[in-house]
Amino acid sequence: MEEANSNNCLLECMGFHGDNQDPSTATANWNYVERRLWTHPQEARTLWGISYPLNLALSNSITPAPANAIKSMIECYPEACNEEDFGNACRYKHTTGDVLRVLLLAKPVLPGKDFVKRWDLDWIACNSNKDAARVLINNCEAAQPSCIKEWKEMRPSSVSLI
């Protein structure tokens, strides 16, 4: 792991530079990000403050990261994928079900692990992120609210969405 410097092109492709250091306002070019990761995978290990590029990508609400960019970052530096970022991604309105599937495949939720709680589903429901909610309901034991009437129609048949 290394500290970011002004020569980190990956972070520049993600919209981070001297004037913009906020992941919620960064304008990323995800095609360039993926190309950069292909040729310079070590840049996925670079810390920007206290965050890795994966953490910053998940926080980007202006140009949300597509699942393939998230997958590339995880492949380059799997250690950057952690439960805290997964929990945050679940709560972001801009997180797609495809991104959550990539995160779940990279770091499967262990049985009995309850970092996705009922109030998370309520928050997701309030933000109309039904795609993310379906992924959680199908793949996280603690997020299976079969007793909650409103969520019954969101449970697909026995087929997993992953």
C-alpha cells in the first residue's frame, strides 16, 4: 500500500485532483479507470487519505461506478473490500444490484453475520432502491424479512439473483 501522490492517474480518472477531493462530487470516467487498472493494477492499492480507490468508487454518487469497474478494483486489490464498505454501499441510493452482487461474490456474507439489519432494508425501501433490496433479501440471512408484508412481493422464486 502506498500513499497517493499527484502522479496517480487512476485517481485522476476517478475525478480526484487538487480542486476536487470529495468522492460524492467526483466525475469519473470509468472506461479510463478500467484501462488504467489493466495497465497499472498496483494503483488500486494507493491510499487517498484513509480510503482506497474501491472505497471512493463506491461513494461516488455523481458518476456511480459500474459493476465491472468495481470488480476490476477488487481483482487488483481484494483487501480493499471490507464489511464496512459493503454496509455503506447497501445504504447508498446510487448503488445498483449488480454492484452489490459483485461485492457479495468478492466477500460472501457468512451465515449468522448480521451487519445488514432490518433498518437497512427500511432505509433502502425509503430510497426506492428495490434492485439492491432484492439482492440483499436473496443473499443475506439477516435481511430476509418474510414476516414483513411489504417485502413479500420483492422475494423472487427460489432463484438467487447472484
